[in-house]
Amino acid sequence: MDNVDVDILGQTYSVKGGADPEYTRQIAHYVDEKMRTLAGRGTATVSTSKLAVFAALNIADELFRLRSRQQEMEDLVRRKTGDLFAALEDE
């Protein structure tokens, strides 16, 4: 496992993990952008820890919405596949 130094809101963090270092940097950059976006919304007096919590909530919301959309797509594929099999059986 390699250590990867990443920068989030001007703070350097050493992240240890098994993922590709570039992937780790991309994730850190994404978190940094989320926090900076939230900080830029006139919440300059909000602490870094609160920004981190708000960013985590935003990212969790994205994840839940994507999971829901993925489930909808999987259900659609199952229905369409069933329809195709039924149509083939009718021939």
C-alpha cells in the first residue's frame, strides 16, 4: 500500500490505500471541489469540519440517486428482456 499526498482546502493529507494513486488523487480533487463549492456559497464562517460534513451529505445524496437510477435501469432491462423472450416464444 502506497501513501499518496492529496490537498483538500489547502491542507495536505497522506492517504494510504491499495487504489491507484491517480484514482486517489481524483477522488480527493472531487471532495476538494465539493467543499470549495459549498464554501463559496456564502458560508465563509463555517468550519472546515462542517464543510466536510456538508460535502459528505452532498456526495451521499449523489450516490443514493445514482443507485436508485441504476436500479430503475436494471428493472427496465429485466422487463424488456422478458418481453423479448415472450415475443420469441410466441413465434
